[in-house]
Amino acid sequence: MKNYLNLLSNVVYTGETKENRTGVDTLACPPLFFEHNMISGFPLLTTKKMEMKSISAELEMFIKGITDKKWLQDRGCNIWNDWGNPEVLGKEIRESGNGDLPASEIMDLGPIYGYQWRRFGLPYSNGFLGNRPWTPQPENPMDQLAYAVNTLKTNPDDRRMVISAWNPTQLHQMALPPCHYAFTLQHINGKLSLNWSQRSVDAPIGLPFNIASYGLLLELIAKEAGMIPHMLTGNLIDVHVYKNQIEGVKKQLLRIPKKLPILILPEIKSIFDWKYTDFELVGYDPWPRISMPVAV
């Protein structure tokens, strides 16, 4: 993925210092654009090893509208461990008097990505542990994902297949406001493309994860619709590298990219029945991991 590495290099060598909420300054660039033709292979980074099972587990959680952190932990995915529903956290602190209670102890993530994809506009009860998949409602626009998939199969040239995770009325309940806040599907002559928009982009750690996740989502939707996955593109707004990540990034940029793997999916009737283990990666031979800190 030379496009990604060029983007990463751009941020490290031309970015400007910028302060942020974490207390660790970043090097940041104006908006950038990512693109990848899926015919070139599955977009999983090869210049450092990526944990595909964590990527797929989180995506299954989003697809099914699940908001329970423990559901992820039970599947070996710990990427949300440091976050929790701020309203529930506040309530626990008030009732216990423990001002040092960490968010890691709150299993409720609030109405994050998958809740908005599947139940946009529906009230969210504090403390709700959504560990049961949401039943698809393809005729209901509030179930944005089911509605878009159904539209793709019944009116594939429609230009309104937009799924948004940004709901200002529920941001205060979300463990983390959505970084990648919307995506759009486009069909042309049997080929399906996906474009996502992202307001905040941790280029070394978050972005490779996002690329692979949306690439997998594109493959899944195309499979159900009987289409060919085509272009995966991203509108990236505040693209940044934290200054404590620079050494790891420069090490990664010295590595020569390897051939991208091939993703094999089983035959599926519905993406809502798909499980995070239902895939095979062929030919994935990445460079070793590079340890870099994650900003919280």
C-alpha cells in the first residue's frame, strides 16, 4: 500500500506541530485522500504485522449494533479497553464516591458506531449493555446499514446509500465520538466502491486498522449483493502522528512493502449473519510488529 506509506511520510516530514486533548503534541497535515483498488489485493498493511482478528471482531460488533465491551473482550479484542460510556462512568463515580474509577471498568460503550449504523435516532438508556445482535430492518431508514444493503440490491444505482455514525444528540453518551463518522456506497456496472470520511486520523495506528476494516466491510457487502469490490477511498481530515510515535514511524518507512494478501469469504446470505472468524487470509507475510503508543 504505497498510497498509505506516502501519506504517512507526508505527515512525518511536512506536518506541523499541533496541540490536542491528550497532552501529547502531534505533527498534523491538512486533509489528505486515501485510495486503493481492491483488485490489487486486500488492504492489510505489510510493513508491520496487523491483528486481523481484532479488526474483524470490531467490525462484527459494528455490523450487529453491539455496544458491550465485554463482547469484544470475550473474542480477544481489547482495543476499546480504555474507554467507557461517560454518563455511566459519571454515575458510578457519584454513587461510589470513587473519583479514580477508570473507564476500563465500564463495559458499556454507549451508542457508538454500530448503534448509529443500526438504530440511528433511537434513545439510548444509560447502562444498557447491548450484547445481542439487532434484527435487520431493511425498510427502516433508522437501520441505516440494512437499509443501504437492501437499496443496493433493489435500486443499485441510487446515490443516497449513506451511513452516518455522527449523532450530535448522543455524543455525550459515547465512549469516544466517532473518528470515522460516515461512509457511502456507490455502484457502477457491477462494481461496488466505498468511501469513508474521518475527522481525526491517527496515521500510524488507527488508519491501517480503519483501512482494513472498511476494506472488509466493502468485501462483505459486495459479496451479499453479488458485485465486485472496486475502489476503497477515504476523506481524511486531521491526519496526524503523535510525537512519541515518530521513531516507530521512521522505522516502518524504511521497510519495503510486501505483496498484499488475498481475502477469501464464505458464501453468505446476509452480512448480519457473518461472524468475525468467517474469513481466510492467503499470502499474508508481514514485517514484524512495531510497538507504538496509543493516545487515550
